[in-house]
Amino acid sequence: MFAKPLGDGAELRPLEPWHSEELLANVDRGRESIGRWIRLADAVTDSASAHAFLRDYAEKAAADTGRIFGIWLHDELVGGVLFRIMDIPRGYAEAGCWLQPSATGRGLVTRATRAIIDWAITERGIHRVEWQVSTGNDASIAVAKRLGMQRDGVLREHYLFHGRRDDIEIWSVLAHEWR
């Protein structure tokens, strides 16, 4: 297993099925804030669902169609970054993230996402990385900007979540822009 230092006592590591209890504890610590924007808080509710969620990503990694990585701060899982979708033949990936409130404001998501985008472009030949975000999620939009992504547009009322339809902004970076 590898660990990539992110600075300030933080590391990026693969998140695997045997981390399910750590994932559940992480989601529990930030359930309200995480659940405000993404379905992770709904998907990970107990040990079995945490294990199933990570098993699904292990299967995606084996099929080369997705990846998930944890962000550990002083050996505590505080969040993560992922490629929800990786389509190697088409050169496309969709990145995402989550972070518990106690770890915000340190640049961890930006540094972790930068590391996985760099890997995807330089090692896997990805041409386009997308970042999809609800228009009201200012923190996530700020990450896209810090990564040098461009705002491609808005999908109006695209994301049905907890009974409401959110507009989704699409941000992206292309391989030649990244380099």
C-alpha cells in the first residue's frame, strides 16, 4: 500500500474494504455537512453499507473504472477524494470529494485532488477531468477554481437530492491545461 504525504501531518492513501469502520466513523463525524451536498451520508449508514460502498470501489479499481482514496490527518480518516467514473478508453474521469468539518480550511481536498488528477493525466492518459458540484456548494466550487478548472456550464435542476432539484455546475480541466 502506498501513502502520499499531503503536508501538515496529512496523507493520501487508497481506501479499501477493510477500512469500512474508519469510513463509517468519518461519515458519522460529518454526516450533516457531508449529507448536505452528496449521497455518501445516505449510502454509508452502518458497517455493512460502509463495507459494501468500499467493495464497490474495489471492484471499480479492479475494472479500471473508478478509484477512491482516503485523506488521513494524524492517522485519522477525515475525508476522501475519488474518481466516481473513469473511462480510460475515452480519456474521461469525474472527480469528487468529501471532508468532515473538523478538517476544513487546510487545503487538504485541493492537495489530494491535485494528486489524483496528476496521476490520472500523467499515468493513466486521462484527457478530461470533470468536477460536478451543486451551485450552492461554495467550498467545492472554490476547490475547482484552485485546481485551475474552467466552468463549462450549468445543468439546471439536474440533481434530485432529498426531494429538491439542484442546479449542477460542471467544471473541468484538460490534460494540456494541466501540464
